[in-house]
Amino acid sequence: MPRVTSVDLDDRPERVLLDRLERYYDAVPRSGARAEDYGPLTLFVREGQGWPFYARPARSWSGAVSTAAVARVRARQRELGIPESFEWTAETAPTLRAAIEGSGLVVHEHPLMVLDPGASVPAADELSGGLTVRTMGPDDPALASALAVPHLAFAEPGTGVGLAGVTELAEAARARAGDGSVERVVARIGAGLTSVAAAVDGGAALCAGQHQPVGAVSEIVGVGTLPSARRRGLGLAVTAALVTDARSRGVETVFLSAGDDDVARIYARLGFRRVATALIAEPAE
């Protein structure tokens, strides 16, 4: 993917949209994390068990960010024993990348896409090839597999058919059922913080994803298909189900970060368009 350049933020509609996403990015971790202030950067630290959070540009900061500021946050992350991870939008914090790379982290680019508000999204079952696609309640028997399948998907990135299949899925689902992650998501579903949708076959989720509403904005996250079940349109079907659910909750702005340009082209079929570039920084492997 080519290195990105900033969009023209004097384009008023795009400025308003990106500001709306920035408010969301700052708000969504606060339901499960405390925010530590480091001047131009905010570090979100998870309260309790679960996936660790990251650092982001502070909402109140509009100036440059130094490599020293990044180093202070990285030192705190090491002290806490959490990943040295940063997430931000290239166009709204254009000086951060140089500071991040100057600190030695590697930056990954992902198309940031927003759904056209007027897009007519097909029903999920029209895209799923006959599989049942449903939004999951807290007692859904396939919830553990719905939480497990994206991890298998991201372990084998890409859009081609992969190796992990139902045996690996069953093992991963058992692990999720025993590590407390199901209970945490059940609590978030009950609180209206997370919605999970999945394409289910034989009692197991072959593809699943989530959206996380905050007011009128929600991000679709973690859509992943079991590698052996790819090329069947399941990711698109699950995304359509999540969009439908988000709209039913009064969400007006639905967005996501695609893994790469190939994945972005798939989401474009539902009416998502690229508006910016999401950046994720982490240590080199």
C-alpha cells in the first residue's frame, strides 16, 4: 500500500466527518479503560481482564508530537506490561507518524471507510449462500465460536482459502468459553456497548464480527471468516447484518478499517467509501 498523504481538511464535510470519528475514537475505550494523560497523547489502560488498549492523540491537542512524548508513553506501556501500540488517523494527526517512526515503531496503513448514509444494504441472508446469519443474544450457544473465529482468521491473513477449519475452531471456542471472554462480551451486550453477528453452520460461527455503538456512531470491528470457509461471501453477509443492527439502534455513521485494499474493495460493494487512512504502530517483529 502506498504511503498516504493528508486529505484537504478544509473540505467542510470531510472535516466534520473526521472530527466525528475522532470523538468516537476517544469515547469508545472509556467504557472499559482509564485514560492517562501524556500531553499530546492519551494512553488507554484496560480496567480488568480483556484485550489491552492503546495510545492515541489527545482530543485537546492540535500541535506537533515529539519522539520524546512517544517514548514516555512507550515506557509506561512497558511498565504496565501491555503492548506498545498506537492507533490514529493519518489525516487528523499528520505529525504523529514521524515521531512514531522516530521512536522505532513500525506503522501499518489501513483504509478507513464510512458507509454512505443512503446506501441500501442487502439483507444478510441474501449474501450468505444459505447459511443463517444472526445478531447474537447473551445466551446464544454459538457465541464462544463467534468470539474465536476472528482470531483464527487474523492468524491467517488475506482473502484466500486457508488451513484452519472446524477442528481448530472447536478448540479455540473451548478456550474462549473458559477464559472469561464470553462473560465479558455478554456483559457488554447487555449494556448495549457491543453487538455480535455471525454466520452459523451446524451450531458454529464460520464468520463473525462486532460493532460498538456510541451515540449515533458505531465502528464495525473484528470481522473474520474461518480460513477454510473463505470465498463464500460470509464476511459481507456478517457486515450487512451488523449495519442493519446498527441502524436499528439509531446509528447514523457506520465505519470500519479494512485490512488492505483488497478487503476495502469488498466492503465497497455494500456502500462503504474510503475517507482517510487508519494507522497502527507496533514494535517490529
